[in-house]
Amino acid sequence: MTAPRTAKPRTEGPTMPRLDRRRFTGTLLAAVAATGAAALIPALGRQRALVIGGGPAGATAALALRQARPDTEVVLIERDPGRLGPAAPGDGFAKPGAGIGLAELRAAGVEVLLDEVTGIAWAGLRAALFSGRSLAFDRLLLAPGTAPVAEPIAGLDARARHLWPAAWGSTREARRLRAQLGALPETGRVVLRLPAELPGHPDIALSRALALSGWLGKHRPQARLTVLDGGSDPALARRFAMLTAARGDRIATDWRIAPQGGTVLRLDAGRGLIETSQGPLRADVVNFVPPQQAGRIAQIAGLADASGWCPCTETGRSVRQPAALILGDARRGALRTVAGAVHSARSARL
Ligand SMILES: Cc1cc2nc3c(=O)[nH]c(=O)nc-3n(C[C@H](O)[C@H](O)[C@H](O)COP(=O)(O)OP(=O)(O)OC[C@H]3O[C@@H](n4cnc5c(N)ncnc54)[C@H](O)[C@@H]3O)c2cc1C
């Protein structure tokens, strides 16, 4: 006679005191009722895949996985509720969304948690969440996009990053930047800072410059735009000049690449001062874009290499951790476009 199949115990929560089955079930249901977190009920005997990130890569992969493996419980964790809502305004300050909303994910049977993954324990295959919960998984699909790299620039602290938002993926920062532009004096100066390296993102940098020029042309025609471009290649500045001329923009723009003072040496965000390699500059609004690397959780989980990006095979298998699939912008060598992110999810070995 074969022994009955026993489900793998999958504890949830930071600590798991010894409980008998009845008390365990009661406690769990009470916790679920209190939090509304149906996704935290362990799916006994089923494989659980965690998808980190609800951008184009993560949301596409979650749907594809539900289709390819209906027996797998798919839990998608996204920290920014705005990313799963309707598409952000197409004004060049917001990152495009997945085009796949909460309702579509839930209708497909994907459990969605609005939370942040703060750590991964590979030994026990568990993810720690910002809310204090801990979630067991069998497979991990990592699609956290990009995150800023810290730069050793004097004065560039948390306050400066708040006052001079990057708006490079954060819906909150994009809102803050729009509000700051709204308060710009008629003859004020806007500075767009671009780092020397923005892998895969030159077109996005160009669209940001065009978005700022377009906004100023419409709302503050007497204002000035200065682009501090840490790179040494004038190609982007030339494309900007061509496109704004074709569009008829009349905003006074000064695009400085590194040899012309495009490098930021130190700053005082409270006073609106920037010290460049060619002298000081005063600004009313600063859109300070830092260099990027794979999202922070990729660094914490040990999935990124010295480049800051996640090495993986063509089908997404992490070369550093076989239980993980890497999707979207976080991949080393990714295209870093929506189409590229969607393709990485569709071509991954799910
Ligand atoms: C300002 C800007 C404008 C752009 N415009 C265009 C454009 O016009 N056309 C185009 O093709 N591409 C554009 N791009 C690039 C495009 O947005 C990206 O290539 C694409 O979004 C990448 O998809 P992704 O799913 O890999 O990552 P993302 O879209 O960045 O999604 C990652 C998600 O993971 C979440 N996340 C990260 N860490 C955690 C965690 N620990 N726990 C929970 N959630 C987490 C984030 O909140 C985020 O929603 C733009 C990018 C930027 C920055």
C-alpha cells in the first residue's frame, strides 16, 4: 500500500509557531480575513511561481505562465499600484505601463499582491515582503526593471533626489516633476541632467529632452532649457536640434556634452545651484536622471553581476541562480523598450 501523498508544508509569515492543524487553519483564515490577502493561503501540493514586477515583462509573463501551466499558482508582486492602473499620460515624463491591468490579471487567475519584495532566501526558496510577510515559492520570475545607481557627487543626497526628481520610472516622481514645472517662473531655467551612460536608453533621454522643450514651448515660451549631458558624443544633441527645428520649438536651449561642461561636479539642491566642469549654473527646476542598473531586488538577491545587470541565457535562465528567470530591462544586454520586455517574457522558458 502506498502512503498518502502529504503536501509540502509551506509556512507563511516571518515566524511559524507550532500549531495543530485546526488552530493553524483558523489562524490562517483570520489573517486572510484581516488582510484580504487571499494569495497568502498556501496552495497545497501546487507549484507556486512568484513574479516580481508588474511592468510589461512581469505582467506578460504572469499571463503566459497561467496559460502554459494552469496548475501553477502564479503570484505577481508589484509595489507601485499606479503601474497596474490605466496607462500613464503619454507626456514623456511617465514610463509606459504594461497595458495589462489588475482586472485582466485577476481574471486570468493571477494573484496580485501590492507589496515590495525586500529579500530572497535561496536556501529555503522564500521571499520576504516589505509588509513583513514571507512567501514560499518554487520558481521565481524576476522583472524589476531598473533602479538608479548611487553617484559620488557632493550634495546629491536623499533631499536633493527628492527636490530634483529623476522621474525615470516612478509615477510619483513624474507627478512631482510636472508639479514643479507648473510652478516655474516665466523666464525660469529648467535643467535636464543626463548621465554619461544610460544603457539602452538614448531614445528615451531624447524624448525626455523633447518633452521638456515641448512643455516649455506651450506653457513658458520665455523659459530656458539646459541639458547637462555627461556623455561625450554630440549625436543626441544633433538629433534634438533637428527634431525641435522640424517641430518649430522656439525655446532657448543649451545642450552641453561633457567637454562643454555637461558633467556635474557638485550641487546644492536647496539653493538650485549646480557646479559643472565649466562653472556654476542656477536652475529653477532640475530633472536629475542618474545612471541605471537592474532593480534593487536583483542586486539584493545576488542575481546581478559587476555590471549591475543580470546575466542570463536567451530563454531567461539566470546564470547565477537556476531557480530564477530574468525578464525585461533587468537583463544584461536588454533592449530596454516595451517591445523588448514583452518579447523577453514571451520567449522565456516558462
Ligand atoms: C521615462 C521613460 C520613458 C519610456 N518610454 C518608452 C517608450 O515610449 N517606448 C518604449 O518602448 N519604452 C519606453 N521606456 C522603456 C520601457 O518603459 C521599459 O523598457 C519597460 O517598461 C521595461 O519593462 P520591465 O517590465 O522590464 O520593467 P518595468 O516596466 O520597469 O517594470 C518593473 C516593475 O517592477 C516593480 N518592482 C521593482 N522592484 C520591485 C520589488 N522589489 N517588489 C515589487 N515590485 C517591484 C516596479 O515598481 C515596476 O513597476 C521608457 C522608460 C522610461 C524610464
